[in-house]
Amino acid sequence: MVRLIPPGKSLIEEIIPNLKRMERDYSPNLVVFPGRRPSHFLRKALARKTQGSFIPPVIFSMDEFVDHLYEKNSPERKIEGLDAVSLLYDIHRKAINPLGGGSFMTPDSFFPLGLKIYRDIEELYIEGIEHHLVKAIEPYAEEAIPEQTVKRLQSLSFFYEEFYRKVRERGFSTRSLRYRAVAGMIDDSAMERFQQVIFAGFFALTRYEKTLFQKLLAADNTLFIFQDGRGMQEKLVELGIRTVVEEWKEPGPEIHFCSSPDTHGQVYALRSIFDRESEENRHLGSTAIVLPSPETLFPLLRQGITMLDEDSYNISLGYPLQRTPVFAFLNNIMELITSMDGDRLYVPDYLNFVLHPYTKNIYCNGSTEITRILFHAIEEGLTKSATKTFISLAEVEGNEKLLQFVMDKFPQEQKGVTKELLAGHLKSIHRNTIEKFTSFENVRDFSLKCTELLTYIFNNSTAKLHPLFYPFSESFIRSLEAISCSLMKDIAFTERSSYFTFFRKYMMTCYTPFEGTPVKGLQVLGFLETRNLKFKRVFILDVNEEVLPDTRKEDTLLPFRAREILGLPTYQDRDALAAYYFEVLLQGAEEVHLFFIENDRKERSRFVERLLWERQKRDRTTDTKNYLSSVQYKIELKNSLPADIGKSDAVVKFLKAFSYSASALDTYLRCQLQFYYSYVLRLDRKEEISGDIERVDIGKFVHYVLSHYFAKRKDFLLQEKDIDIAELNALVDRLFLKEYGENPSGAVYLLGRQIKRHLRDFFLKYFVPLIREEAMSVLSCEDDIRIVKDSF
């Protein structure tokens, strides 16, 4: 039986009257939705109806339904993307003509390509397209297909054939293989144990989903509930279902449009609405904030709904792991290890890691203050010797001068802090973080060390007190466990950096699930999480092109024309899917607010344009300004004059005792206020180690060399023999070693060569001719000369 309901009707409320029950027992029913979230709302609706405890129906998402039927007869393990890429990589390595030639022969370089291949062949398999059709696609094309594309399709056909043969040989299964198997074996008897089976809320179906549905359509105990909307009639025709096209006479929602220049403008506009309603004590029940772009989640949480208690709203969407602080922390240590020169650490990267909030807040004697002072003092100490850009852990840990400098930073009342304590604490942090990442046996060892690092940070720092650290780290550990248990676990990379490349590429595919189950109060949902749900009030942010619908280029090896010929879904089908769910969501609401960004890089969605066009036709106007509200920033570029600072007796006393250098006098004459802040209050910008050698540092070093060279050549007439280039070069080498350390590399090494060459030219082309022509004597070197003038 098939039922088509209006787009504005609640799918959940339509299901309930069709459930069979014995008093409070709904267990004889099976309900299947496209996704998992509607099950929470169905249970809530049943609880409201029964006003007490009850036995719920069996509720599955479509994937869970297929897995349930498949696993009743077949025990094969379902492999995930990592396992699939491992199998594909093995096939790729052994291929006579590997895809891309020699470009993808390492596991880390093959990984993103392997994911694309896996997605494509899974799509081909679930759509019932045989591998030989992919290989022989060229004759079916109306226009010529580029030779490179033909080769790619032939390679894809090879992977397609070999992969599923290998999967069966090893006793595995995939999502598509399960769908295909279940569609082939299902019949009426599979549903006999249920009095009522309901499939509800489906729209776009794969070939084997259609096959499965067509087999169950004739069953007496099976009901299909479809919700009408844009494109639904065509989908029903594909299933062989003929329905009467009805014009649903529904009032439609009250729609508000808001344009803003950026994300924060959207959030500000939403906040303004909620603030106004908070003053009116308006209830937020049956309200949804929809985020098609997960990047907007934290601006919303930190600025948009801060007036709400955390218990009054629920979040359900996937947030990219690569955008989390935990990823930034792990990326910091990986960048540090990658930039190492032998056993020496690149100082800017070392400081970035130890000054990360997770690292510098590791407990010492039950307090994080000691660690913070320790690392900030180390930063200051290393900054003072900014010319040394590489340093080993042993040099940091065993530098008595540096440790004493750190000790001097601690207040005298800080009891129990000794150099031995600080050295031991520093070594402990290094052993549990940096040293763990200097070598790996294989992928499994790498993933375990990442897990150990996160566990160490969780147990020994304040990180667990940070908002959302626990769910983020839990998602990372779950993803790392998937790596350590996958078929890739025994792969060993030649280069240490390859582990980091693999990690980054894998984490780009991972999400942390905000899987909220409460269904009361405000719902913050991803766009797909709104499927089959109805809300009275809907707020949708980021209603922009390339977001809703997501019109970005498809991440596939199959070009658009090839997909058309093979009958695979294209970006047009993806856009139609988004249009259907968007329309159904709006039709089910009473009040809708659409927020979008308009600037030189973003434009409002075609869905917004369609809605505006409908209004223009209704009102017989070409103007849209009356339909839009906008957020605009008022920026005042105004420099207010700083207040005068009077010269107190204390300041006058300071100025009289102060030693004025040439640069200090220049500053005073240019701006007395700047002089006050720089020299009286001694406020200055924080010095940082950039890794680049500053011109002022080069100048100081050259002065240092000249001072040492001419210090023993003072107070006598210089002769040409006193200009000794060999002695000069030896002096430069000795002082350079002292200033920049052993084994300089890269820019520092080149700098040493350049200084020697320029000083040699300076001596031979300036001093030698000068000595020949004039009587020359060195009177002093870098002397500090001071005079007193008018008591200053």
C-alpha cells in the first residue's frame, strides 16, 4: 500500500494511526526511515499519546534495516573506508599499469585517491552497473571522450572488478554489497513476524533500494508513506507507482529574508530575534536552527544563543574534526617533528607546541602555574638568543643558564620550586609528548602513540576542563582506534612525515557527531538531520550558493558525461534532493527565517531567488528590497588624541638620571608620548622568534666581528699585512659557531657564507686601499661614550 501526504503534514503524526498495537505494546511494528533521527521524534510522539510507559516499535534507518537482514544470513564483517583503501592500495601496487603511473605508489599519496575510487565503485555496485560497462563506455558517448578520461575509466573498471573479487575472497562485505544481496533475497516472508511494516519519508533511491521496495509493495502488511514535494511524482513513477497529481491547498509559512555581509552578521540578526522574544517570554518549543554549513556552529553557540541554558537546546550534526582544537594541538606537534633537523628542534615550532594551552597547563605539584611560568620563561630565554633557530631537547633540559633564568622568574613566596624539580618536570613533558613522535614502527604504532598523547593530556592537564574537549578527544580516539584496527595497521612508511600526511588526509574525512537525543526545546540541526521532521518555526543560516545546495564540484573520477551514460546520479540529482527537503521543511513550518551572506565572494541561494520570484509574481513587482532585511556595520574610523601626561617629580627625576642614546633622542623629538611609553614605562612589543634572521641581528654580528678583529690592532699605524683574510675567516667561523650553534643549515648556513664574503670584500676593497693611501690607526672599538649636558 502506498500513501502520499501533503508536504506540510507531519510524517510522524501520519505514521502513528497506522501502527498495530496491543494496548501499550507497539512491538509488532517495524518502521524504516532514511536516517536515524526521526526515530527519537516517533518515540516522543508515542510517549505523548500513551501518557505512560510503552513498548516501542522496531525502528531502523535504511542502512540498519539492510544490515539487520543481511547479518541474519551472512556473518561477513562490514569493512569501512580505511579497510577498503588498504585493499585497493594492494591492488594498485600489483597492477601492471597503475593509475597515475608512479605518482601514487606510497600509501599516504594513494589514500585520497583510494577514497575516491572506493566511493565511485560502491556507487557503481549499488546501482547495478557491471564493470565491463565502465570499461566500454566510449562507444556509447555521443561526443568524443578525452583519451586521459578513457584511461581513467579503464583503470576504474579494473579496480571495480578486482576489489569485489578480493572482498569476497577475504570474507568481507561492503554497504553496497549488502544492499545488493538483500535486494536479491528479500520477499514477503522476510516481514512475516511484523503485523505492520512502514517505510516512511524516502525520496531519492538507488537501483537496489528500488528493487527492494518493488518486491515489498505487494505485501499486505507493508505501507509506504511518501511526502509530496518538488520532484516526488517522478520518483514514484520510477518505482512503478501511479498517483493522482493533487494540488495541495496549504497556506504556506510566513517567510522572512535577512542579508548580512558575513557569518557573524547572520548570527547577530538571529540573536536579535531571540533577545526580543526572550523579553516577551516566548517559548522555543518546536523550533529548529538549521546549519547547512557546520562551520557556523561555534559562532552560533558563542554569540547567537548564549542567553539559553545548555539544557534548553539540543545539537545534532557532524562537525569536521580538522576544525577542532584537538586537531590543532596534534598538528602542532606534527609540524614540530617535521621541521626537525636531525635531533634538533626548530625553535619557533617548539615554542608553538609548548605554549599551546593543552601543553602549558600540564599539572606540576597539583598546579598549572609552575608549567606556565616555566614555558613562558623558556620562551623569553630562547628569544634573547633569537639567532639560534635550532636546539635539541638535551640542550633545553641541560642548559643551567636557562634553568636559572627560569628560576629567577618565580616569585619568592613560591615554595618547593627547585631547578631539579623544573628540569625533571620538563623532561617528563618532553618524554610523554615530543619524544613519542620521533619514530614509529607502523601505522598502528603511530595511532597508539597519538592516543597515548591525548590520554596523557586528558589526565595531566586542564584540557578536560575546556569546552567540548571530551567529545572532541573521544571522536579522535575513536578514529585512531579505527586506524589501529584497520587493514592498514601494519603498513610502515619510509618517511616519518608520511604518517602525518596520512593522518591529516584521513582526519579530513572524519566528523565528531553531536548526536543529541533529547527532542524537547530548541533543535540545532544539520540540513540532512531535518529530513522527515516538522517544526513550527525554522531558522536556516548560510542559505547561499555552494552551501544550499552544495554545488561544488563532485569529488569523483567519473566525469559528468560518463555518469549520465551509466545512469548514475549527477550534481543535478543532488541539487534536486536538496530542493525537495528544503521545500518540505518550509511547507511544514508556520514561520521561517532565511539568513544568507551577500558580499563579493558569496551570493544568496537559488532557493532564496525562487521564493523571492514567487513573491514578485504575486505582488506584480520587480523590486525585492521590501522583502529583505539587512545587517550592516557602522564603522567609525576616528583617531582620538591621547591624553597629555604631566611630568611629575618622579618622572623629572627619572629623566635626569636617564642615559639618552641617539635612538632615544630621535624618539623623543618625534613623539614625546611614544618616548614615555617606550623608555619611561618600558613598554614594548613582545619579542618573537620568527625563524628569519633580522637585519638588525646581522648588523650586530658584523659589528661584533669587527670589534674583535680590530681590538688587538689599536693605537698603531696599520699596514697592509695587518689585513689578514685567513684570520678574519677563522674569527667569523668561531663567533658564528658561538652565536648560531653547530651544524647550521638552510638560511643560517648561507648567511655565514655571505658574511664572510662581504667582509672579505670590505677588507680588500676598502681597508687595503685606505691603508695604502692614508695613515690609518684604530683608536677604539665599540666604546661606550657618555657625557652630561645641563644636568642630563
